Amino acid sequence: MAERILVVDDVAANRYVIGRWLEHSGYEVIEAASGQEALDAVREQLPDLVLLDVRMPDMDGFEVCERIKADPASAAVPVIHLTTSGVEVRDRTQGLARGADAIITEPVEPEVLLATVHAMLRYASARRRVERLAGQLAALADTTLAVNSADGVPDLVRAAAEGAARMFGCAASVVASALDGEHAHVAIAGGDSMRIPAGQADFGAAPHGFTIMTGPGTEWAALLAPSARTGEVRVALARLQAKPLVAVLVPADVTASEADLHVLSQLSQTVALAVEGLRSLDEGRRIALTLQRSLLPRSLPRVPGLDLAARYIPATTEAEIGGDFYELILLGDRLLVAVGDVMGHSLHAATVMAEIRHAVRAYASEGHGLGEILRRVNQLMLTFLPRELATVVLLLVDPAGGEVLLCNAGHLPPLLVADGRAEYVPLPGPLLGADLPRPDETAILLPPGGALVLITDGLVERRDLGVLDGMARLRDLAAVVEPDLNVFCDRLLNGLMPSDREDDVALVVLRRS
């Protein structure tokens, strides 16, 4: 399309001559006879360049130029002043100071005028390309942050589609395979993401790596905004190794330059890497959750005369694994309960926790008393895990008579709830990993209807709540026990556990029927 030039002069003959020169050189010419006509033409038709006479009846060319440059819509349009040879030097410098890009003194030879016009248009075109690329790169940086902050693939493709629309100024779509591999998520800028069968997002045998293909919009109509379905569409595909495919779709006419194609390719790569990050995180969560579940009881035993409930909450939704644990084992007609906490909430803490848990089970199955179990576990840690520390509280419950034997190794004491009151059972004892004397077990009576609550410190300690204050709040909350122990556990967790917790939480409740 021919570049459009606005010729502004109050003398019709001057406009005619200059206009013919420009038209013969392939430019489209529009004319204005006054300053106001020039401003109206710039606002309505936005020419590629303005040839502006300095002397006009309603306002001088300096003011017209200044007002053109003050409008963001036309600020980048080059303005060339046309002046007579009699204009003083200070007037010429004033023109440049107030926004003009060049000054031509009349009379002027056609070759000089056309060469100046061509140079100004070449400069303006380069400036527009640079400004467009700078805007695209800024939008790409913002979009990269947004897609890497997304909580899931639906939010990710929505952020990517909005970013693509800002980069290219058009309706854009982004497609990414769901983490299950059987579906895909599609987002069109300005709308919500959609979940579709993977077969509906078919781009043929897309290779591994990054590629750009072009085709009719009708081929991918279901993935496009209505305005993009009738023309050619550019599709940037990205696939990392054998991982799910990502596609960014935009109209072909907005990606005509090499710079546009490079930005489009960078966007598709960014989205693919972000999807891969989510996929890896999801796999890690699944593995960690599977491991954590394998290290905790699969189910609670059924014990006549006792109601039981338990919870385990990991420190973070990303890590799904930690050093807190609980164990409930039937030993004949009695129930052994263990709740413990290995320092830290990581994979390493979980492996130490597994060793302690299995040691407790082994020594308990051999028939040792609670005090002896803790002494043997402590000796095991001193021998094989000398740098580790842990706390454990053990209970041996007789459901029939209500007798409970307790022994502690540095853990928070059990909370006894009976007759509408909640009190902690004093249980001294050094933590595991310390080579210190250990007391034998203590005996208490659990009355019918009475309950024991065992926790790890993640439930009662956090940045804004000291452990003693947290234990006091737990005591107040636990004074009344609901008939359904699961409801009781949920109430305690909701009342004490913050959403930004930094430690694992284990909770075990047993009640004598």
C-alpha cells in the first residue's frame, strides 16, 4: 500500500505542484489549506508524513507541528517544514525545537524534496519497527512472569493468550495439552480457557522443538476468535522432547516481519517451558504424596471400645512430605499409639521418620514396654543417625478397662478431655537423639466418653503464635468433643492451622466409647 503524505499549504498552486511530484513517485497525497484542516486530516487519516508550510492564515506551522507531536496517536509522524528563503535562522531553529523533523527551504528542487521525504519515511519506518519490537519484548517479559506464576494450565494459557494479544494487537489463542495428556486447554484473549479432548487440538505430526506453520483459519476455527477464522493464521508450535504440545495462534498479517516471527517463537517456547514446569511439579507432588502415604497407616484399626480419627497435613502443597508421623497398632487386645516429629519437613526428614516408625513397630511387636521401646529407638539413632533429632510420644490403651500407659521422648504432652474439661497430661522425657536417662511409663485412667488428643507442634506453633499460646488455644477448642471425631478434627484444624503454615501437622484423637 502506498504511503500517505499530507501536504499543508494555503497556496493551492504550491499544493498542486508538490502533490504531483509526490504522486509521480508513488505516494498517496492528501491536502489541507489551513492549520486546522491539517490537524483534522492528521486525526482522521493519520498520514505517514506531513509536509507543512510555516506561514498560514489561521495558525503558523510551528503550532500545528507542536500539536501533532503532542498527540500520542500522531507523535511519531514525521513533519517537514516548508519555509521561504527569507525566513530568519531563529525561526528555523524554533521549528526544530517545537517538533519538526526537518526543514526544506523553498524554492526547492523536486529531487531534494523527494530525497528528504524518502529519508524521513525510512527513518520513521525504522523507528516504528524498533518501538513495536520494544513493546513486544516488554509484553513478552510480563507474559513470561505471568505464565510462570500460574497455578495450573488453564490459568497459564489464559495469561499467554492475553500476552499474545498485547504483543501483536490482535485476537490470539493459546493451546496447551493438559497434564493428563488426554485433554487440552484453549484460551482466546479476552475469554476464559476451555477444556477440550486432545484430538480437537490437532496440528498434525508436529516435530520436537519449535516450528512455525501457516494455514487457513478455517482449519483451526474451533480454537480461534471469530475475527481470526476467515484469514491466514500463523501457528507457533513448541514441543519439548516427548512432552505435550503447545501452540500459539495469531493472524498471519500481524507477524509479517522476522522480528514478529522471532517474538512469536519466543512466546511459544516460554509457554512450553512453563507447562513443562507445571508437569514436573505435578509429577513431583504425585511421587511425594505416594511416598508419604506409604509411610503412614493406610487405614485406622477397628478397636472395640474405641473411636479413632487421624489427620496428616504436609507443610506445603508443593512438598506433600515431611517428618511428622503417627502410628496405631493393635497388640493383642490393646492399642499402641505413636505420634512423632523428626526435625525438618523434607524428603530426608521423611526417610528418618520411616526408620523411627518401623523401629517402634518392631520393638513393640517384640513385647517391650514403652520405656524400653524408646530407649532402644534412641540407641538406634545414636548409632546410625547421630545427627538427627526427633520427638515421640507412645500410648498403650486398654479399651476395656480404660487404663492408658504413656511414655514421652520430648514430645508435646497428650491432651485429656473428660467431663467437659481439657487438661494436658504431664510427661517429661528427653527427645530422641540425646544420650540421657529416660523415665519409664506413666499410667492414667481414660473414663468412658473421655478422649485423648495427640498432636505435633505444627498445629500449635507458628510465627504469630508461640507454642504455649497455641497449646492454650487447643485446650479451649478441644473442651467439647463432637460425636463424630472427624468433625472434631476438622474443627481443631480450621481453628488453629493457618493457610501459610510452615510445618507439618499430625493429629490423632481416640475416645473411649
